[in-house]
Amino acid sequence: MAPVGLSFYVFKVTTALQISISLNKVELSVGESKFFICTAIGEPVRLEWYNPQGELIMPSKRMSLHTETSRSRLIIYNAIVQDAGIYRCEAADASGHTVEASVVLEIYQRLTFRDVQSPQEFRHGEMAEVVCDVISSPVPTVVWYYQDREITEEHHSRFRVLANNNLQIQQVTKVDEGVYRCEASVEARGEIDFVDIAVVVNVPPVLSVFQQSFNSTADYQESVTFTCITSGSPDPMVTWHRYGLAQGWPILGGRSMLTIRNIRQADGGTYTCRATNKAGLEERELFLKVFVQPHIIQLKNVTAVEGSAAMISCVAEGEPLPDISWRRASDGQAFVDGVKSQDGRFEVRGRHGKSVLTISGVKLSDLGRFDCEALSRIGGHQKSMFLDIEYIPKFLTNYTIYYSWEENPVNISCYVMSNPPATMLWRRERFTISAEGTFNTRVHSAEGKSVLEVTPMSDRDFGRYNCTARNNIGVRYQEFILAQADVPSNPYSVRLSAVSQRLATVTFMKPDSHGGVPISYYLVQYKEVGSLDWRDAKSHSVQTTVVLTGLEPNTTYEVRIAAVNGKGQGEFSRTESFQTLPIREPSPPAVHGQRGMGKAYRLGLIKQDDGGMPIVEYIVKYKTDKEEQWMTKLVPGANDFAMLQPLQWNTRYEVEITARNVKGLSEPTFYQFFMPQKPDITESLFSGLGLGAVVGLGLGALLLLLVLVDISCFFLRHCGLLMCITRTLCSKKTTTSGKGKDMEEGKALYICFDFYTMHNSHLFFLLFVFLFCSSNRKLPLKEENGKESLKPDTIEIKVHSDNSIHTKLDDIKE
């Protein structure tokens, strides 16, 4: 350090440069801040600060300088131990003369607990070290307390204070949990401080399960619940895992349950119950065995070529794996694994849920549905597929000759069955007829059918035509012949039958030849003998019976018949003659009777042969069997009934009916009927209600009577339907076994009826109850030792819709 003093100059006398610092010695604790002021007297040109290492202090975050002409302030922020030492302030004047002053900075560490955690957690049974990091200068003295008592090795064999002031606890347990005090002191300064540290001992999870394996069936709306019981400290967090993925939400401690509802096949497998806390982890595996109903997962339609082999595959899954069988829907024939069909064409081979049905030499009869059925002890599943057969075109008709004539169009039809559908075309003398046709041919095509429309214009258009059908399986041909048609030959064996005054029925035999063209109808010509004008009548379609109407009575007619087809009319048959009948009286009328309302009676009149002239009227005469005088009633001929009224009750009547036309009267028809007794008021009332209402009232009365009888049986005899229902609903006593417990002798036997469908058997059932209750007999049953007792078994009587009765005695020992 340069000496402080006055400088002497030759020419000028100035004040000597002096410097001072506001403080000489400072004690500062770590973390505090302090500033020092350096003041210069004179004319300094430079004021600078130097740290304990002799380095020029430059402004920084922790050290700041504020310098003026003769004053400089040094600020130290957040002092640290390394900042301790001698700081110098140096001043220099214009001549380079320097002076300095110094300050001593002492820094001490106060008692400081550094990052002491509370609570501090340890695993049960491990070596625990409770950390108490305290610093000071000088080094502090540390003492530990637990439950207000100082911890010493004499009284606490498992406790030891380490050199780093930490507390070591050997094999820490839950008993060691609590609040520990770490107390530090510096005797030189009389400084003391403490910190309370909570020690927590964590116990690893302990996990137990009631049941480790479960069985269930898929797709039956079933549920299963896994249960885990856990303990530990802190309370473990329980999670469920499957394939490494968490299932559901975590649950804290205690009992944890995982419920799987509507169990499916995919739910089967291993589930893990995992309990976790700070002290560790424990897992238990639980297994769910899911039985699955058989389910066919692969069955496809198959297409095969006729004569080749077809393989149909059916794949099914399920737990356990199902057995697979096949059935042909067309005839119900079954095919099972390892057994060939009688014709040797069907064979089944299968394993591991897959079955293959092989059909050799496929036939068209194999076309259709085949059912695959998968069965196991859990259930069954059936699916169907369709076997489609591809085959070469087949012609469906043997009719290959067609007839026509010039300028008459004719359709030559070619029908084909094929799979896939065939392409069809027509040929004529090695030339293909285009689909657009020619001036006298046209082609009309549809699936499975092609029609060649030919309009013959000359003899050259008659002859052979070829129909060709082709698909990707093969090609077939069919030849057709177009021949010239002719008119039909003449009918023969003309006969006249059922000849009356104005009608005649003509019958005949068909002609031997229709000319190649179907007959359209028959032309029947008839005229009076001596007349030149023939009248025409046509048959209905091709019927060989024709009725001639509008004939004159007592007249001779001639008749002849010709067949007509598309080509024209053929020759007439031989002429036959017949004569109509003369006009006469009508035939007796037919009569049927029906009682009317009240004192009336209705006679139905059925018209018979009118004798060739319309019936003018019916003359109806009637009287009682005790009277001689007839009463007469005239009924117009157009009517079909006669109403006789008023008549007498409880009386027999005789009737005589005669029909009259202009020629005269018919023979009479006789008829008798009986009028019943006069009905009473009840009958009158019911007659107004109708049959259905009367039957309903009768059934209602009978039902009410049977109900009253059943109630009487209930209170008086302790039997009947009501008693059965009461015992079924109210008496739930369990039947005791063994012969030693005999039932009270003479007790009524209660018979319960189990009827599935009553329909028309209601009355029969109620009648049976009525008869049973009305019986005075009791029905004791004898045991082998001869004692009479009633067995508590139930006799089940089923009344079916066909009125048959079936009884069933449940649990009766032989």
C-alpha cells in the first residue's frame, strides 16, 4: 500500500490526495447484502475497487459500482462465503500518484436447513435414513428428538446419528412412524434452530382373491365378477389389466371388483389384478373360461360344372369346438364325417372346426340348398349355402314340326335350359338368320327362349330351320321343320240328343286330321227341311257338343258340321236330320218347403220342363188334414216361391201344386208339412236374440252354476279347483320323505289341473271339476304296510284341444 501523504511540486502547491472507506471491518451472514463508500480528498482522476484476489472489480449481477469524481460505492448482493476477504479502494491523481484504503469483510454461515423434506417416506423393513441437511459456520451441533425425547443409542438400539447429521433407522417399521425433530445449534454465537420432519413408513400391498377361475357362456347375457382384497400403506391403488391394458377405473384400497356383463367370446382369458402404492406392487391373475355356442363363420355358395367335383367348406368356431354335419335340403339326406353316401358321390372330411363336403360327379339333381350344422354341448348353429350347377344347354321341347301356309306367319319356338344362360341363334341352310331378321323372318329372344317368326311367301320358305344354343360350357343344336298346313278333314258320327220343343244338342267326333294347324272351332249349320237358308252356330272353342236354340216345335231340321283352323274351313260332315217335339203341358213342378216367420210357411218352386211354352202361373191348393175344402192361391209363373199364410198352430197341412201354360195344366205335385205348437214367451224372446246370443246365455248360466258348486266344494269338502289354487298359492310346505311321516288319514286328495290350451274344452274341464266335487268318495292311498295315507304328490291332468285327457303323477314311488 502506498504511503499516504502530501506531494510537493515546484511550481504549484496542491492538497495532498487522501482516501478513506466508510467501514473498516464488516461481518456479514451468507445471503445478506452490503455496500461500502470510498471517499477521496484532493483531485483524483481515478477511483477503483479491488477484490480479495487483487483483481479489479467490474460491475456484475452481484456486485455493483457507482463512481463519481471523488466518491465510489461498492454494493455486494447476496453475499456468499467466497466473498470474504480484504477489499481495496485505490485513487490516483493526474500525476499518477496513488493512494488506497481497505475494508475487511468477514462472512459467516447462519444456521440453515437446506431442502429438508417433510414428510420423508420409507419402505417397511428397509434401512431408513432421515435427512437433515443443516449448515453453519462454524459447524453446528445436531441433536435428534422423537416424542419429546432425545434419541440416543443407549435407549434406541436401531437409531444412530450419522456423521452427516442424518438419522439412521434400521429395519424401519410402521411403529417408527411419527414426527422427528432435528435441532442444530452454534455455541459461539448462541444460535439455535430446529426443523420437524414427519417420517412415513410405507407398507407394500398385500393382495388376495376369493376365486381364481371362472366359467361362463357367451351371448347368454351372463355376467361374472372378479374380486380382489388389498391392504397396505398407503392404501394401494388397484387396477385391472388384460393384455397389458387397463380395464375400467382405478380403485383406492379395500375391495376391488371387476364385473364383465353380457359376456362374449372375446372376454375369455387371463385378467390381472394389480395393487400399487409407494412401497411396491403386487399382482394376481384370474382366469375366465368362456364357453361359446357354435357359430359358423365361413360358408359360401359354390358353383360347379355338371359332371365335375364340388367342394363345399364350412368353418365354425365355439368353445368347445363343435362337431359339423351336413344335410341336403331337397330330400333331408344327412352326411357325416368319415361316412360316404350310398352312391359313393358324397364324402365329408373335417377337423379343428372345419368340414369339407366333397361331391363327385355333380348332377343337376344336386342343385339347391345344403345346410351346415355345428353342434356342441353348449348349443348349435345352422347355416345354409346354395350349390349352383353350370351345364351345357338342354332343349326342353320335342315338338319340332310346325305347320303354316303362304303369307301366314308362324312362330317356331326354341326353349333352352342352361347355366349360365345360353346365347341362341337361328340357321337356315348354313346361313345365320340375323337378329334383325329378313323381309319375311324376325327373331324374338328372351332368356331361355328364342322365337323365329316366319312368314312363308313360297315353297322355298318351307323346310328345315336350325336352333343353336351356346354357353361357356358347350354348344347344342336342335332342328325344326316348317311344313305346309291344310284345312281339317270333316267331323263324323254326328248325333242328336236331348231334343225338345225349342232345343237340340248336337254331338260329334273330331276329324281325323287337323291339317297341321290346331282347330279353332267347329261350324254347325242347320235349317228346316225344304229351306235353302242355313243358319250358323259355332262351338265354344273346340268342344264337340253344340246346343241349338230358338227352334220351332214339331219341326224337322237338317244339321251338318265342319272344322275350322287357321288355314280355313274343312269339308262338312254328312247331313243328319231330327224333329223337335210338339208343344205340350208342362212337367210337374218340384217343391221344397221352409217354415217362415210366425204363422207363415214358404214353398220353394223349382221350374221343370215348361212343355215348349212359358209357364203362366202356379195353382197352389192347401188344406189341413182334417178339412175337406181346399184353399187356392195363384202364383205368377215368374215367381220361384209361394208364401202360405195365415196358418194354424199344431196342424198338418196338405198341398197340391200345378203348373199351367197356354197348352194346359201339368200333373199335380203333392207336398205335406206340419206347423208346430204356438211358441211361449221365452221362446219368443230367444227367437229374437238369435242362435249365438241364446248359446252365450246358456253357457254363462252353466258357468255360474259350476262356480257356485266349486265354492261349495271349497268350504264344505275342502276340494275342487278353488281349493287347488289356494293350496298352490298359499301352502308352500315341503313334502317330507320317508314312510314314518304319514299324512293324516282321510284327508282329501287335491287334484291340480295343468291345462296348456283350453279352446273348446272349457265346458269339459268345468264339468270334470263339478263331478269330482260332487263325489262323496275320499281317495286314500295305501302304503305297503296296509295303512291308508295320502301321498303329497300332484296328479297333473292336461286337457288338450282335441278333448283328450292326459294324466301324470309326479314323484309317486312304485
